[in-house]
Amino acid sequence: MNTLRKHGIAYFLLALAVATGMVWYAIFIFDARHRLRLTVFDIGQGDSIFIQAENDTQVLIDGGPSSAVLGKLGSVMPFWDRSIDLIVLTHPHVDHVTGLVEVLKRYDVGMVLESDVNYSTPEYREWHTLLQQKHIPVVIARAGQKIHLSPKTELDILTPFKSFVGVSLTNVHDAMVVSKLIYASSSVMLMGDAEKPLEYQLLLSGDDLKSDILKTGHHGSKTSTMPDFVAAVSPNYAVISVGRKNRYGHPHQQTLDTLAKFGIKTFRTDLDGDAEFVSDGKRFEKVQ
């Protein structure tokens, strides 16, 4: 009898746990369908950004310098979800592409967007080998493209302004994929490692740069985030993706001073961890 009672209690607790999980999952799904979520991962000295649109479309922009992105994905995606609709590689430096190689090995990926600039590293070669082996469609990024993630959400590609397919560059940052995420009336400027020359070109392009959030270029380096560009974006928030005690001295005090001058609330992944924001279509707000 005691054994039956113990088993009965165990089954009851298990059923209660399952029911509770289903309730919270239902709440999560309901919330997700009414809000877009954007998370700038604390990924070390690199970049990785996860977007979940209000219709559950999932986008990963860059993967950071290591396999740590896999744990980060596990924190924002259900454990049974092994697919990502779109991966964007902003450029092939190891602190952006290395983690994506690990993602390709473990997730089903619907499509990839990149500039396909020529760059010879083992990580970038493995990236292209996996894309071919897994028959993942690749779209070459060009300014003017609009990728519709939902009826209300799109990813506007702002650069590169010309094709860099197979082109070797002194500075591969010149082939950066810069994009603007737009959900109804709210938006985010996603700069990758774009530097001042691209910021100047964006200012001259006539594109609407105004955004709620600026993900600053090049980890807060002084080579990015010039005052005129920040004024054009005029964000409420800025996020600097940067590693703790990195050897480059990022973020540079000049960048921090520029953001402070404009009264922009700034978050740093090395100090603040993952930076998560949600939008109801009207504006983005920081998740505490």
C-alpha cells in the first residue's frame, strides 16, 4: 500500500509538472505571437543576435567566436526546436562565423544570407563546405533587398552597395551586411562590424536610418559610431557586443562618450550580459 501511495504521489507530481509546463508554454506562445523578441547574446568578443518574430520566424545573425552560441540558442528556443529559418553572416571574421559553423552542424537551416566576399580561413571554408553538403540555399546580400519575416516584420538589407562575390579586400569590413529590422513602427539598426566609411555611405544613401535600437558597429571600436551617424539613427538604446577584458580595448571611450552625448541608454554584453528587447510593434523595450 505504501508503495502504491508513493507511486501515486509521484504520478500526480509528474502530471502537475507537465500541466504547469503546458500552461507556461501556452502563455509563452501567446506572448510570442504578439511581440517580436531580439536578443544580443553575451557571446564573448564577437557578435551573435537572435530574432524571433511575432509569428515565430527565427533569425540568427552571426554566431560569435565559439560553440558557446549553442547554449545561448538553447536558452531562447524550446529544446525540441532544431530549425532556424534564416542565418545572416555579416562578414567572415572568425568572431562572427565560427559559432555559425557549429550551428550548421546541429540545426536545420532554411536559408543563408551573406556577401560571399573572398576570405581564406579554415572556419570560412568549413562554413561553405557545410552549406554545400546540406544543400542550404544561399542568397547574396545586396542593398535594397527586403526579407519578409512576417506580414508586419521585414529585414531590410542596407549594405553592401555592390557585389563582393569572390572579391579579395584589404578590409573585409567593407563588404559588411548591414541591416535594419522593422516590425510595424519599431526598428533596430544592426551594424555588424561596419566602420566609418560605411556609415558615411549610409548617410549619403537616403535610407531612413532612424531606429529604436542601435547595435553599434565593431564592438564599440573608435573606428565606428561617429556622431553624425548616431544623430541620424537617433536611438533610445544602444548595445555594444564585446568580450570581457578583451585585448583590443573595446569599447573605446570615444564611442562611449558619443553615445552619452546623445543621452542614449547603452548596454554592454561584457558588463550586462545578454541584452533582450521586445516590441509590440510600436516601440522596443528592454527586458529586465
